[in-house]
Amino acid sequence: MLARLFRFGLTGLANSAVGWAVIFGGLWAGLGDFDANAAGFGVGLVLSFTLNRRFTFGVTGAVGVREVARFLAAFAVAYAANLAVLDVARDALGNGNPLAQLPAIGAYVVIFFALSQFFVFRPAASE
């Protein structure tokens, strides 16, 4: 499980780097903030799904619609938890304090990993 968590972390770092590159590239190319952000997140979600599916969780074979739907649902739940923890941490540490991001990111990682492990990337036999 620790090796899988490590691969999940590596995937997250790669995903973040590519997402930021797309955002900054979009801004450089003249996209507005929201369009560049949407492009970065869109590419990031596709990369995250692809790398986590194969590299982190070792799933092979055809991609199913239900698998993609579970992935997007897991992302939405983890991101909602991120925002909720950020709201509480911001109240405790002060608005704009970058340290408030740490527990929010931690909540996101733990929840997204658990949902990916037990809900999204289940073995094909359980489909």
C-alpha cells in the first residue's frame, strides 16, 4: 500500500506540473485567467486518470464510462472536502495564510487516494 501511495504522490506531482504548464502556457498565449485555468484542470484531470489508472493502480484494458464517472465523482468529493477544510483552516489561521492550504491539500490527497483505491479503480472482475 505504501508503494501505491508513493506512486499516487508521484502522479500528483506530474499532474500538477503539467497542469501549471498548461495554465501558464495558456496565459502566455493570450487566454484569460478562467480559460487558462479550465484548460489546465482539464488536461490535469485526463492525465491524473490515465496515470493513476495504469501506473498507480495497475488497471489495464478498456476504459469504461462508469469508471470515468466514478473518477469524476471521487474528484468532486475530494475537492469539496478540500474546500471545507480550507474554510475551517482559514478561519483558524487567517484569511490568505498559505499554511491554511496544507490541511486542505492533505484532506484532498487522503480522500482522493482512498476513493481511487476502493471505489474508482476496482479490479475488472468486480464490474
